[in-house]
Amino acid sequence: MDCVDVCSVDCFYEGENMLVRVTSQREIENLVRSGEVKGGKLKLRMPLSAEVTPLKHVVEETVAL
């Protein structure tokens, strides 16, 4: 069971290889709306870590605009 299964709030978006919290999604949408993104793709990179643990994970995804 993962956090999407137990979360009582609809706060996650699931992609093929990642979970992104709503705040991250909102920031991506704001960036695209601002017009600062040139071209038809946005390459995203999200490092994930957890304090006092050895967790170091990087999620990379290219989003077509």
C-alpha cells in the first residue's frame, strides 16, 4: 500500500514513473502560463530525499506542452 491509497485528501497526481504533490503541479502550471517556457517540451527533474535516511532518488520526466 502506498500513500495514494491511504491519503484522505486528493493531493497527488500519478504519472507513469512519479508522484507529484499538488504544490509542484501548481508551480509547473504557473511557469507554463507565465510564457517563460520556450519550445514544446519542459524537462523536469525532481530530487527526492528524506532527512536522516539514506534515501536519494531522482525523478526525471519530459512533459509535452
